[in-house]
Amino acid sequence: MEIIIADTQEEMSKIAADMIERQLLRKPSSVLGLATGSTPVGTYEQLVRRHKEEGLDFSKVITFNLDEYLDLSPSHEQSYRYFMDHHLFNHINVDPKNIHVPYGHAGEVEEFCEWYEDEIKRAGGIDVQILGIGADGHIAFNEPGSSLGSRTRLKTLTRQTIEDNARFFDNLDEVPRFAITMGVGTILEAKEIIILANGAKKAEIVAEAIEGPITAQVSASALQMHRQVTVIVDAEAGSKLKRADYYRWIFEEKKRLVPRLIGKVT
Ligand code: F6R
């Protein structure tokens, strides 16, 4: 894993946007795996700005979002589809038919999940997957105990996730209890993964996921098995990493000597 400790959230977002931009220049028809939540918002802002001011082209890009609440219509203001439209899709030139955000009703959820996995394969697999991390170590909605080989499926959210997400709803009772989510196994098949975290609240779990043992109790720890992962955190989220000095040193040396290798595991 490459671990980058940025000074600020803004720098974290910029490094991630640089990596995505490089990917799109290399392969304009890239398949991007996208996350919602507060963490990637700054990165999406950067991408929107680069599209508007510098012509960064998304016309051939295909996107797959990680997850969506069960039974929440795409027009619901708290749906992840609405979030993505608002923060990214409405402001770039992605072709609407290339956008995939899970959507399903309880009655047909298995068929939907199978179809979603097949669509990812038909698109040639995910080139770059963006992730955030939940306070309980989840990636997508793979709550503690999720199999490290899990595929897209229905998942019951933990009390903590429901409480964390209540800030977006009028009250706790309105937060959906179920979500459709890519599995840990689905995520690990992405060719490249970028995981972001910011703020002191994430410091403990970031250290556990990166420097602790690989365990289904911390889904993000499974990323240790992937060959091309970049972890980008701000100073607060990186504050509990035991080897922080070493990670900082690698980053500084790369910036000085081989900037094109930032985000490439070396
Ligand atoms: C969202 C997702 C979640 C979030 C995580 C962190 O699509 O998959 O795993 O990345 O809950 O959320 P924030 O960024 O709001 O702290």
C-alpha cells in the first residue's frame, strides 16, 4: 500500500483528483468506482472544476457507485443517486447511460445484485475505485463481519452507521436500515483502489485498517491484500499511524524525485 499523509483535507482531495485525472488522460474510457459520503466531496469538486475550466473529459467514462439505500428512489434527496447527481454527474459530461448506482426493492434485490456484478464485468471491470472508510472500518456498506469474499448484496446497517448517517435525515427513524452494497470481494477486483479519510474521528480506524491485522471485523483491512492501493489521509486522520514518519518520508522523496510515481506502489 502507498500511504500519503496530506497536510489538509484540501490537499488530500487534490492528490486524489490528480490521480483520477492521470487515469482519464491515460484511458478516456476508464471505469470508475465511486463513493458517496462527506469524504470524497472535495475530490468531486476538483474534478468538476477541472472539467469546467480545463476540459477534463468524462464523455467515455463509465461509473459504478458502491452502494445505495434499499427502496430509496433516485429522486429522494438522501439517496446516493441524488448525492452523486448533485456533487458530480450534473456538472460533468458523463453520458447518463454510463452511470450505474445500485437501485432496488426488497422483492427483487437478488436479481438486481447479480445484474450489477455482471454489468461491472461487461464494462471490463473497475479501473479505479474510490473509497471512504466508516468509523467501524466499513468500505461501501460492508459492516464488521462481512465476508472478505462478499459480492454485491443486501446488507443490514449497524447501529453506529445508522447514527452516523442520521445527520443527513430529519430524524434517526428515517434512516434506512438496509442497503445494497458491492461486496469486499467485488471491491478487491478493482485494478486500482484509492481510499480517503479525513478528520480526527477516523484516526483510530485508519490505523487499525492499515497497520492492524487483516480481519473481517474491519472490512477496510482487506485492502492490505490488494496490489495497488493508495491511502490518502489528512494529518488528523493519519495521526495514529505508527509508521507515519516513514510514509511521509516516502511521499516527500517521490515528490522530489519521481512525482509521476505518486499513487503507484513502489
Ligand atoms: C459511501 C460509502 C461509505 C462511506 C463511509 C464514510 O458510498 O461507501 O462506506 O465511504 O461511510 O462516510 P463519510 O465519508 O461520510 O465519513
